[in-house]
Amino acid sequence: MGGTEEKYVKEAFDSNWVAPLGPNVNQFEIVISESLSTSIKYHTAALTSGTAVLHLALRILNVTAGDVVMVQSFTFCGTTNLVSYQDAEIVFIDSEPETWNICSEALAQAMSDYKGKKVKAIMPVHLYGMPAKMDQIQAIADQYQVPVIEDAAEALGSSLNGQSCGTFGLMSALSFNGNKIITTSGGGALVSKNKEYIDNARFLATQARDEAPHYQHSQIGYNYRMSNIVAGIGRGQMEVLDDRVAHRRENNQRYREFFKDIKGITFQTEPSSNYFSNYWLTAILIDPMLTGGISREDVRLALDAEYIESRPLWKPMHMQPVYKGSKFYGSGVCEKLFEQGLCLPSGSNLTDNEFDRIFEVLSRIFKKSS
Ligand SMILES: *Cc1c(COP(=O)(O)O)cnc(C)c1O
């Protein structure tokens, strides 16, 4: 926490605004919108989770059974579950090796093969904060006139060509889950330039209640609105977002410095100065052919033995038991990323002491003397 969260939460208690609406929710939405752009007006709806946000985005696009959604395979289930909630078919798309995000070549092939079918959305993800190649993806989306739903759950504070992640989609999703760069303990936000979508999201997120003095419903809604308590945490967290991004980027730099003379380690890296990653997590690939046989698991287990947690990268969704037999377009880039990839300890509160402990283990395993 940054320090001012409790003040906003206390305001909610003091004014008895303990409900899934209230001044903190309104203000949190305004602050998010303003942080995304100072020149363009974005509208924001604060909801209970990033998953709920993406679910509503698909619901607003009327994605249903018989429809197809093209999704980056290399992601967390929070990108895909909601496509399944809507009973739509998922076509999984590979990653490209630079950003590790959706591959436009594989996407173009899939879109061409699915011409004439009801493709309702394309869902790129900015994994670990790294902006996906949005211009290439948008060009394909425009060619087929299919909307982009942007999963920016991990990328608040990242940007591409000076444009904030979370503003590229027809609708975009942010997450404030406990593990994200800033958190409300749990929560998310839907962002769009189009106010109608956001109004509709607010309507659907509060049980789709029609305007009437009694309770009347002509659509099925959801209970997805963020609470005024949680939004108080969010207001405080937005004040430290820049600081958190700076910390994560500093962590990333320390790992780069450590690994710079070690063969067989590659970092997820901004392809050019047009890319700005929040480096939410520092992720590396470990190629045993070049490290003298040291594998991702060797490193993970060595850290684990010292009670230091690191994790394999996301297991591609097309490889998950639950999506067995689903369509996948690509050449297996994300499969290799999963095999060799490791997320290193990346918290914003890592201390020098903790870094020493991490580097001690890594030095031992990579036989580095200094
Ligand atoms: C965290 C996350 C989500 C879902 O967000 P929740 O708030 O946890 O529901 C979706 N996509 C990605 C890529 C995520 O990392």
C-alpha cells in the first residue's frame, strides 16, 4: 500500500457509503481515465475483477454460442474463461518472439481461414506489461472489421508510441487483483472512448435494472460493480502507480545487470524505444543448450530451496486440459516460451537484502564468482 488508501476507505466508513457505488467509485474512475490520457477522453467503469470486465465486454458485443473469438494463447485463464462463459468458440493464436504477445501472421492466417464465420472479437494481451504489436493487430482487425478487446490487465502504466495500454481496444480491460502492479485487493476497470459501452457496462453490472420505481428487468444482468470501500484503496493506489512502475523497471534493470555476461539467458525486452513496459514481472528464457545444461526448472528449484518463489511463464491456454482439441494457429513460439521461461521475483517492495539472497542462489547455479 502507498499510504493514503486508508484515508479514502475511512471516508467511505465515515460517510456510510458502504455499497457497490459511491464517491470513491466515481473518483477512482475519473483518476483512471485521466491517467490513461490527458488529451483524449476515455470513459471507465470500475468493476469487481478484470475477468468480469472482459466478460461484460463480450456480452456488450453480443458474443454468444456459434460465435468465434480469436485469443492470444499465451495468457492467464482470466482472458479466456469468459469467452467460455458466453459459450463462444475460442481460436488460439500463437505469440511472436519479440514481445511474446499475439503474432499478427498467425492471426492473419486464422482470420483468413475463418472468413464468413462469425468472428466477434480479437483479444490481444500485454503480457507481463509488454505492449503487444497493436498497430499490426489493429490493421488486421480493420481489414475484417472485427473489434479488438484489449486485455491490459497486466499493463497499467505501459505504453506504445506514447499511447497508454488500456486505450487501444474498442473496449479495454484493467485489473486490480492482488498480484497486479497496483491493487484494490480485487477489482478491474472497463475502458472505452465510447461512452455508450461504459453506460451499458454500468447497467449490466448492476443487475440490468430498468428505469422504474419497482424492480424491473428486460435483460439478464450481473452483480459486477466495484464497492466504494475497494475503490477507496484504488484511489490511494493510483497515487503511487508511477512509483511502482519505476520500481519494477529498476528490478528489471538489476536482473539485466546480473545476467549480462551469462550465456543462454534472454529477457522479454522492449523491441524499440516506441515500447514502454511497466515490467510488472521480469521474465527470462533459459536455454539449456547455451547454459551448459541448466534449465528453467533447475533455476526455479534452486530458488525454491532457499524459500524464494519464482514461476514458469503462463502455460499456453491451447495446451490446457480444459481446452483440449481446440484450434491453434502458429508455429509453437509460445510453447517454447513456456518450456524455457521463468518469472523472477519482481515485487515493488523487494529490498537490497532480498536481492542479495536471490543473486547468491543465481550466482551459485551459474557459477558466477562476483
Ligand atoms: C489478472 C489477469 C486477468 C484477470 O483479472 P482478475 O482481476 O484477476 O479477474 C486477465 N488477464 C490477464 C492477462 C491477467 O493477468
